[in-house]
Amino acid sequence: MSRTYDCVIVGGGIAGLQAGIQLGRYQHQTVVIDSNNGRSTLCRNYHNILGWPNGVSGETLRNLGEMQASSYGVQIIKDKVVDIAIENTGILQITCHSGDKYFAKKVLLATGVMDRLPEINHLIPCLGLSVYVCPDCDGYEVRNKKTIVLGAGKTGANLAKTIKQWTNSIVYVNHDGDDVDDETKKVLKDQGIEYIKEPIDSILTGTNETAIEGIKLTSGKVIEGEKGFIAFGGNEVRTDLVKSLGIERMENKHITVDPRTKKTSHPNVWAAGDIAVHSEQVTIAMGDGMQAAIWIHKSLMEDQQKP
Ligand SMILES: Cc1cc2nc3c(=O)[nH]c(=O)nc-3n(C[C@H](O)[C@H](O)[C@H](O)COP(=O)(O)OP(=O)(O)OC[C@H]3O[C@@H](n4cnc5c(N)ncnc54)[C@H](O)[C@@H]3O)c2cc1C
């Protein structure tokens, strides 16, 4: 007879690990299943988190989170969940890529969002250190710096306009999007933002491969810059797993949750982090994970008290 966990957490990034820590402290039988490929595996430095004045990498946070959750008896499994189904008993069956199956009374989904990252040489090592994703997180890092926006279509143009608050030296390179319309071109020009429509070959760095010094376009042209931002659009909201459960999703594939409990439209499934809200911040993912864990706990306790 297979063991039934109190909770299976699908996704061991920021939200999933925070929930795991809390569920572990309640002493619930909990497993976190993680495929190790999320936004928190990509970001090499978060700068806006309480307690980390010099920043902290996603890798460090995840390693600390896994250790902390494990110390409370939470199991961490490296695998990819490929299916979630409901058995006749109401127990949720979670199937992994390896073929392993897990059974759970409650499931927390914390699978995150993944940015679209076109193949541009040397992009990955710079992410979060000199090339940024989110102006709310890192607009501050480009203040008064010559900044290159690597983007696509209108998404890139909007990002270029947004970071005007911090710097007057901006070049927007539209890598693989549709050309922007004349009105947008005029707005960019009026704001002193240079616009180039050409694919990017690579990010140029010096001996420090995490510090952008410019970019090379496919024509060979080089544009110098001290900082970069990406805005390619088309990010993947990783919620296809819930299709078979009939869980309510928004048009953009984010999962609708109760704002207080983080419960989805399914009575035994919660969602936390980037997939649930649209703020896409570490601190919010942590808060979501914590809130979900508290309400999963309440639900488990209520179930126990049922005759
Ligand atoms: C380059 C970059 C810089 C950023 N900078 C900042 C910043 O400065 N400040 C800030 O607050 N935020 C920043 N963010 C955003 C921040 O990383 C996210 O908001 C945060 O990681 C969300 O946490 P999450 O737990 O929802 O998702 P994630 O951290 O992405 O974790 C989701 C996890 O789920 C796993 N997963 C997905 N599908 C499955 C599956 N089917 N089976 C098993 N596991 C699965 C993934 O492998 C991943 O480990 C940045 C993001 C990027 C990419």
C-alpha cells in the first residue's frame, strides 16, 4: 500500500520551499517535488529582499530553503511532475517523469513562470547581475547607466519607456519581435531612446563573464552598454498540469486563487507564487507559500475532526 502524504508540493522554488518549511513545522508528512528549472534557478542576485543588503542568489536561497525544510522532515525529490489525477477516494495522485507516483490529501502547486529567453550567447551568466528582467526589482540597478534593452516588439518598447525613470541613456534592440508602429517609434524618439530592429548575436563581457559591456548584433555591429534589461514577452505560465483537474485559470494561464487562503477552485488544491498572482516577486512568492501552508494546515486539521 503506497503512503499518502498530507501534502505534495509541486515546485520547489521560493513559494514551494517556504510552504514546505511551514508544513514541516506543523509536522505534516510533506514532499516537495522539483524539476530544478525555474526563475529562482536563473537569477544570480536578488537585490530587494529584506535581510540581504548585498543581494542573494536564487541558488543560495533554494539551497538554504531545502536544508531548512529537510530539517523538519520534509522530503525533497528531484523530478518533474507530469500528471495530477484524482482517485475515487478523493486522494490526489501525482505522477512524475521518472514514473514514480505520490499520493496526497492536499496539493500545493508552485510551478512558477519561465521567461522566454532566446538563444543569445552569454545571456544566462548575466541574469540578475548585470542584465535584469523586472524594473520593479532592478530599475534601481541601472540608474544613470548606459542601458541596452534586449527585447521584442512592443513589450521591449514598453520596458524601455519604463526604465526612463532611472536612466536617460537607453538603446532598445528589437531582437525577434514585429517592428513597432510609427507612433511608438515617435514616443521612443521623443524620450531620447534609440531604437534598432536587428537580431542580437551575443552579449559582450570582459574577463568577468557576468558583467555586460555591450552586445554584438548579427550584422557584426557592436553597441556598448553598462547594463541590460530583457523584455521578450511570451513567458510560460506553468499551469498546464491543472487542465485535467478543471481548475479555474485566467486567460493568461495564471491560476485564480482565494486571496486570503490561496486555495484554487478545487477543494484540495492550492497555488502559490508566480503562477497565482502576477507580481512576480520573491517576497510575494514567500508570502503566498506561507499563507497557502497555513490554510492547508487548517484544512488538514478540519478533515481530522470530521466524524
Ligand atoms: C533573472 C531574474 C531576475 C529576477 N530578479 C528578481 C528580483 O530582483 N527580486 C524579486 O523579488 N524577484 C526577482 N525575480 C522573480 C523571482 O525569481 C520569482 O518571482 C520567484 O522565483 C517566484 O517564485 P516561485 O516559487 O513562484 O517560482 P520559481 O522560483 O520559478 O520556482 C518554481 C519551481 O517549480 C519547478 N517546477 C515547474 N514545473 C514543475 C513540474 N511540473 N514538476 C516539478 N517541478 C516543477 C521549477 O523547476 C522551479 O524550481 C527575478 C526573476 C528572474 C528570472
